[in-house]
Amino acid sequence: MAGLSDRVGVMGFSEFGRRVAENGSAGTDHGTAGPVFIAGNHVRQGLIGKAANLLDLIDGDLRMSVDFRDVYREVTTDWLGLDGDTEGYPAQQQLRIFDV
């Protein structure tokens, strides 16, 4: 029988990224390409996607390398075991987040 830690996966994410340039109040505005962290015994180790290039921007925003919908699809299908129907959004890339 698997231990409880083999049945737990944790995902933390931001609903928005940050712009690269500083704004007028010495902060940064909401932008694109926010990070996602996933942890657990069955999460494949390492980074998925490319490091952001701070010089290769789209209208001042970072270029994303992984679509969040691909992350959510793998969490819901590969980890939670739910139906893979993604309402018309085909997978852009297989991430292989989990080793199950």
C-alpha cells in the first residue's frame, strides 16, 4: 500500500506574471509568463520550459514557453485521473510532469 505522500501533489501558481520594466512607482505591472511550481513524490524533477529571455519581449512582456493549459491538462488527466476533454483546446506540448 502506498503511503499518503505518494498520493499528494501540490501546485502553486500566480494568476499573472510581471512586466520586465519598472513602472512609475518603482514597481512592476502585471504581465505574462508567470511561474508554476509543482511538488510531490511523483513529480518529475527538474525544470520544464525555457528560462525567460529578458531581451526578447513581446510588447514589454516576457515570452511564455509553456502554455498554462498544457500544465492544467496534465494535472487533471495524469494526476487527478479526470477526463481529458479540454473543450476544443488541443495539447500544444506534452510536458510529462508526473512519473505515474
